[in-house]
Amino acid sequence: MHVLLISAFLSGTVSIVSAVLADTFLSQHIPLAGSFAGLQFSQNPGVTFGVAFAPTLQMTLIAVALVAVAWMSLKAHKTAERVAYGLILGGGLANIIDRLRDGLVTDYFQIGSFPVFNVADSCITVGVGILFMEFLLKRKG
């Protein structure tokens, strides 16, 4: 359980701090790999890839998803699963905290034509990827 809490705390903290820094200092596109990748300030009113629902429904769906993930994390036995659930919970909570400030999530990583995203989104994606790999390994073994 400690690994899960540490993972959630670190991913949430880094996500929140990076969003505040982007809100404060990122005013123009900063290329990191030419025009392919860079830092680009963007605000997202929706959930994933800018898909938006009515505000109350959106917050309810996010809360239900986080509660479900928290509940599933209680059944995690492997360290990798605990880390994965921690990443998902930390990233999800960070995006909620960011949204509470102004109703929007701050995004700032631009890669190709992919929608602009943030550290919290990356944590959630990596966490889901780890869980998927664990699922595949269980099925194979």
C-alpha cells in the first residue's frame, strides 16, 4: 500500500506543480524538437482529448471513475499494479485540483498533431499501460 500512496503523491505533486508553472510562465510556444514537439499552453474544458460534458455530469463521471480506480487498487498485489494505480489516482486528482481553480485543465505538451496534454495525463496513460501489460502477462502465464 505504501508504494501506491507514494506513487499517487509523487505523480499528483509533480502534475500540480507543472500545471501551475505552465499557467504562470508559459505564454508562447517553446519548440523542443523543431515544430514536432514543444511546450504549448492550452486549457481544456473537457475530459480526455477535449471531449466535454455538462459540468455536473463531467465532475460526477470523473469522481465515479476515481472511486472505482481507488476500489480496484485495494485488490492490487504486485508492486507494478500498485505503482500503476498510484499513477492513475495521482494524475486524476491533480487534474481535478487543476480544474477546481478555474474550471479548466492546463495542458502544455505538444507532440505532432496529437492533442496537447499534461503530466497528469501522462501519469494516467502510463498507469493504464502498466495495468494492461500486467493483464496480458497474467493471461499468457
